[in-house]
Amino acid sequence: MKQWFSTLTKKQLLALVAGICIAAIAMYVVLRDKTNTIEAELAPLPAVTVSNATTLASGNSISLVGSVRAFSEAAVTAERGGRITSVRTSLGNTVGAGQVLVTLENAAESAAVLQAEGAYDAAVAAAARSGISLNDAENNYQTTLASAVNLVRSSYVSAESAIKTNVDIFVGNADSQNPWLKIDGDSRAGELLDARIGIGAVLTSWHLRANSLTTTADVELELQQTSVDIGKVIVVLDKFISVLSQQKDSASYQASVAGLVAKRAELLGLQSNI
């Protein structure tokens, strides 16, 4: 062996030493990677806990990341138009049946009741000053309520007359679900017939309420609804006034248009008194 080394040149010896060093380094790297792999395989896995809806329903809680959406939704609309003056709940709150969610402006409707209350208060004050009995003041209050009831009924009579007398002369079979138009409605024929069917339902409900209304009922609420119903009748009158004014022989409808306009003014006057 010694003789073999002695036969090597200096360059060959250097190459041999370098080869031995490289082999040693390679063996070290392989052994180190194998050791790391074994250690990684022996490392404990992270613990995972699985839960279900039944467990959570018993009162437990769990933290999740994501978005929540309601299982069911409902659209809430008002029966009458108006500016919203207050909102009494917030998004995500739980509400119950009959709970007031928003308040609509009702200044015009409340005016009549406030007027009645003012008359009552004035009567009570006058009674204190002049010795008039409280019974007389109560009678005055009841008289004011009776006037409000009469206003509801007279408003219905005027509205019904406007439709039955001034509108139905242009509508055949008006009180059915299949009316027909006696004038050239052009592209608005369907609009006019739908309006007549809709206002018929309004008048029917209005008639029942007006006939059963007494001074012991919620007169303020009925005055509010009466004002809304008058507005609906006026909308129908406006539609027919517009179409009649655009007829080819519009001159022959001048008297009818004038009648509709007069009824419209009458209803506006009643509405302003509510």
C-alpha cells in the first residue's frame, strides 16, 4: 500500500485527498437529512376537535369565520304613503307581532283629532270660567266626534258619486272584473280599466267602514284612511281627465271633463278638512 502511494504523483495525491473529502461531506449530508426525516415523522400531529349542530344547540359556542345570512326574509310595506319620521328597531334585532317598527308622518290626519281635542279642552276651560257643567263640555266633544264621523261618510258619498256618475259613463260593465272602455283609450286602455277595478275594491271597503263607524270607534284612524282613499279616487279621475282631453273629438267631451274637474276639486276640499 505504501509502495502504491509512493508511485502517485503530487497532483494525483491532491486529487485523491479531495475525493475523500467530498465523499465524507456527501455522507454527512445524507445522514443528516435522514435524521431530520425521522424526527419529522415522529413529531406529534396537531389536535382537531369536531363538533355538530346538536352539540352546539345545547348552549355551547364555537368561533367561526364567515358570513351569516337569514334563513328566511320578509318584505314589510306600509298600507299608506308618507315620510318616515322615526325608526324604532335596528338591523338584526328580534321583533314581535304587533310591534311598531317605523312611524309615518300623519300631520294632516292628526289635525282633525287635535282639533276635536282642542275643542274639548276649550269647552272644559270655558266651563271652569262660566260655570258650565262638565257634561256640557263632554257633549261638545261628542258633537265634534260626530262631525268627524259625518265627514268620513260625506267623503265616501262624494267619492262614490265621482266614480259612479262621472267615470262609469265611459266604462261598460264597470262593477265587474271584466269591464270594457267606451272611449278610445289607445295605449292607456289597460291602465284605465285596471284603475277602475282597483278603485271599486277601495269603495267597497270604504262603504263598509263608513256605515259601521261610530263616535266610540278610532275616529282618528278612520280619518287617516279616508284621506288616503280620497287620494286614490283623485288619481283615477286624473287618468280619465288626461285621456278624455286627448280624444280626437275632445270638444264633445268638454262637459264630461268639466264634471270630472269639479268632482276633483270637491274631493280636494274634503281632504283639506280632514
